[in-house]
Amino acid sequence: MGKETGFLEIERQERSYDPPEERLKHYKEFTRPHDPEKLKLQAARCMNCGIPFCHTGCPVNNIIPDWNHLVYEDDWHNALDVLHSTNNFPEFTGRICPAPCEAACTLNITDQPVTIKSIECAIVDRGWQEGWITPVKAAKQTGRRVAVIGSGPAGLACAQQLARAGHSVVVFEKNDRIGGLLRYGIPDFKMEKHLINRRAVQMESEGVTFKTSREVGVDVSFRSLQDNFDAVVLAGGAEEARRLDIPGSELPGVRLAMEFLTQQNKRNAGDDEVRAAPRGSLTATGKHVIVIGGGDTGSDCVGTSNRQGAASVTQLEIMPQPPEKENKLLTWPDWPMKMRTSSSHEEGAIRDWAVLTKRVLAEDGKVSALECVRAEWQDGTMREVEGSAFTLKADLILLAMGFTGSLRTGMLDQSGVDLTGRGSVTANVHDYRASQDDVFACGDMRRGQSLVVWAIREGRQCAASVDEALMGTTDLPR
């Protein structure tokens, strides 16, 4: 423990943001990091619990008290080594993870939790600034070849671990750039894409080969991978978006959130409009936008719409409004259901809960309004509130209602692997083996849509299973 009474003396201080009127002018990150001295004080709040419950909340098994102590001692280099021992990409999780570790922090029972996420991000950012992060090359090559399909956080973590074990790894990505949802789902103002690019450079130096614009099942047959590689890892996403099944949902002004977010990220990357939007440009400029879905993807649509100059933005959620604060004695150390206001919400949006959509209205073939009704929940059952119908003006409706599993056409059809009832690849977390020989699965394609930390965890554990299957034993951590 760095400072025994730190948690009694020092108040939680989070990272601050640039003011909304400034950050809405651009798509760059707007978080203001702590200076090192203030961060040392935040690390001193860590209680070094006899049982660090933050570990139960962290899927990648970050050794949080250890690197908090090292930061307090101003030993940033060793803090980085401890952080990297469990997490390949702390700069990703330090920006976009919702931090379930903080909800599980023991200090959170009666006070505010340690700023774990901020400290994690500061450690790895310092590592890059100081030049401490360099390629970790295998001592010897095994002669075994592994194909990893998908370059999201699960595929990247799996590929990096396997390369460090000495295997020859080729990552196949159907998009023109690597990163999966990190690249084309997360807005740049939450995570800039140079962070992915520099990790790609590191991984290539470690022996990973990236093949972009190569969709397995279309450009490359799955059988060819089985014939040319000793193992194949399915690490794609859960990309089958949930659709809106109401009259008028087929209108051109009703679009998927991922299409909207991807287009803007491509524009930010310098793509011309045709390349960014091959099926037609999609912008919120001057429009009354309705976002259906109250999760993080919906929040990302809010922030992007405001940056594009929407006339208004309304976000709807079918579930009731959560409480402002959780009952910690009932929820801790689990992730609580409570009201969460994102930085995008702070930039301007109308939020409404317990709303059921009924019909999309149109004028001259274009979306003009959305008919809705209030919903009431009793004992887990929803019913419409009589006489509560209302209409919202709309020019663009974005669907951010989650995903129902992986895309089944192409790769999954060709692979012949068994799928769960939810449309995910059947594989357990013991060995991550799919139903076909020498085929493994991890990340969203195995578990369904989830968090970046779960993707990294599964990628690392899957790599250990692949290494053990190929070599008979493994030194890779799980």
C-alpha cells in the first residue's frame, strides 16, 4: 500500500473534458488527462484490500492494486509491465471500457471508487510517450501456422499472443483497415485510430501478418484456410443487428447505427464520400434525428449527430428510466443498473424511457415522424399505456438496439461449425474449440455482443488453448 490513509484523505478526481461548445467542433478525443502528481494521489486512494474485489469486476484480470501502488511510488515503468502482463491493449480499455472494476472497488461501498480506468490509461500512454513499448519477439519459431479471422480486440489479442509464442500468424480482415468495431464502431472522439495503427506496427514487428479487404467465405474460402494452416480462430463480431419490425421501417430514412457510425469514421480517416458511403451518404446535418436504443451505441450516435449539425436529437429506450443511484448494499460488487449520462448526452439530447415505437410516418417517400406509445412494465411484462400515444418529428431514425448474433452467410456457412440458439459459434471457455477440428472461436462471435475487456480476455485465453493444442503445452497466460 502506497499511503495507508490515502482513501481517507484524498477525494476522487476524474479526468475532465473540454467544454461541449469546443469539442463539438471536431472528432478528436477531448479528455484532459491528469498530470502525474495528481494521478499519484488518485492511486494512493487504493486500499490494498485483503480481497481486492476489483479483480472480480475486471474480465482481463488486471492486477490493479499492484500498479496503483507502483504509480504512487512513481515507478511507471514497472507499473506498465504489470499492466501489460494481463492486458495487451490498455490504451483501448482505458478509453472505452465502462470500468466494471470501479463498480467492484471496495471503496465504492461507502465512498467513491478509485479512478482505476484513468490510472490504467495514464500508465500505457506514458509508456508510449517514453518509448518503453517495443515489439516482444518470440525466442524461437515453432513452424506452426495459425489463421485468425477478424481483427477486432479479440482477434488482435489472440494473434499477438500466438505470435509471441513463436507461431506464424495471419489475420484476415474483411474491411479495408484493421480494428473491427474499434475502427468502425467507436467514434474517433472516444478513441482515435492512431492508437490501433501503432499497435499494428508493433504486431507486424512481432511477426503478425495482416491481410485486409479479404473476407473469408467470399474472397478466401474457409476450406483453403483449413488446408494451409494448422489452426483457424474465428474472432469476428456479432454483426447481425436487431431490426425494427414496425410499419414504415423499410423507408430509406430508417438506418442502422453501425452504418451511420462507420461512414463518419471513414470520412475522418480521409476517405472520399463515395468510398466512405458506397450505398449512399448518411448524415444528420440539419435533420431531426431519433436514436432508438439507450446503450453505448445509441450514445455514440447522439455525439456523432450533434457533431454533424443535427437540428435535434432524441434518444428512446424501451426500458424504464433507471434510478439516479444504485443501492450499493444490494448491488456491490456487481455492475449496477443506474442512470448513466455520457459525455455525448451532455452535449445535447432529449432522452426518453419506457417508449414503444409503433409506426414510421412518411411524406413524399421520406421519413417525417415516428408514432410512439408509453410502455408500462409489471413483473417483467410490458404493456402499452392506454391513451399515451404521441408522435415525434423525424427525418432520420437510427437503430441502435443491439445485435442478435454473427452473420451466418459466407464464412460461418462454409465452416460448418455448430451455432447456439443465439447465433453464436458453439465453443466453451475451457479450450475455445468449435465443433470442427482445429477450429477455435473467441470474442463476440462466441459469446455474443459484449465489452472490449471480454474480447481481449477471450482472445488471450483462446491463444493459450491454440498454443497448447499445437504444442502439447503452453506458457501463455490465461
